[in-house]
Amino acid sequence: MHKPSVLILAAGYSSRIRKHKFALKFNEKSTFVERLVSQYKSLGCKKIIVVLNAEGVKFFQKNLPHLSNEVMVITNMFPERGRSYSISLGLKHIPGNEKVFIQNVDNPFITTDILKLMLENLKDYDCVSPQYQGEGGHPVLISHNVIKEILVREEKDFVLRDLLKNFKKRTLPVNNQKILANINTMEDYNKYF
């Protein structure tokens, strides 16, 4: 079985929270990005790619240098182009892989157990995402078919959720409300931490 890869999307300007979200503290030992990297490493991911804006890359190199052996950092020079541009940039660095998790850095709560469950359920589908009580959560796992479609678009703008409507999708009920979380403001952060 081919190992999956992951794109951790963290290239936004975090204007509402006014800090690099990837560097927010998850607990006393780890930041959001460190927590995510550890979960995906436990899963055995082939490639862990973190997409950052230019300012984020400088901060990352200065403050989290120990992660540079574990992840590939991609610089998104045009973060204003949005999430789809970061996804396209990242996927170009995963040649021939047949499954990739798309993980937003502002949802650091994913667990290896849920990731394993998602992988097990991809075989007959093009994408899998967890849901809690009928509401879709994060991350999403996409197959080679979806990756090809995104790369054909040549970095043109798209909304991943809309694009996935054209593919065979499996939503996986999980008993973890935190898969719905998005940390966009300090109020959001304080609610969970």
C-alpha cells in the first residue's frame, strides 16, 4: 500500500488573529504545526509539506528549525490567491502519489486514529472527510483522480468543496466534535485552549 502524504496549509496572513497560526501553542510542548507533524508522522506519511507565506517561512526557519528535517516547506509568494493556490503549489511536489491529506493548520485537533480510519475508507472513493453529527470537518483525504484534476487547472482559483462534488465522496462519522473547529480569532483559540 502506497503511503499517503499531507499538505499542511498555513500561508494565510492570519489577519484576524494577528499571529502566525502555525506557531500558536497547542500545549506546553508543541505548536499547532508541531502537533500536526507528529500526528502525520505517526501515520507514516511519505511526505509532509507545509505551505507558508514568505514572512511565515522566515519565522518558521528562525523559531522551528528542528522541523526542517521532517517537513518540506513551500513558499507561497501569492497568498492573496487563496487556499486553492496553496493546494496547487503543494501538490506539484508530490509526484506519483495516489493519496494526499489536505490539512488546514488552524484545525490542529486531528488524531492518528481518525487519519487511519480515513485511509481505510478511501479505497472505493475519490475523497474522504470526517463528519461530526452530520457536519463536515477536517481534514480531507483526496485520491490520485482529484489530484490530477487540480493540477490540470494550473493554479486557477477553485473551491475544493465544490470541486469534490464531481467525485465519489465518503463522509465518515466520527465521535470527535473538534474536527469541526477553525481557530481564526483569539476568542476561538481561548475557547479550546
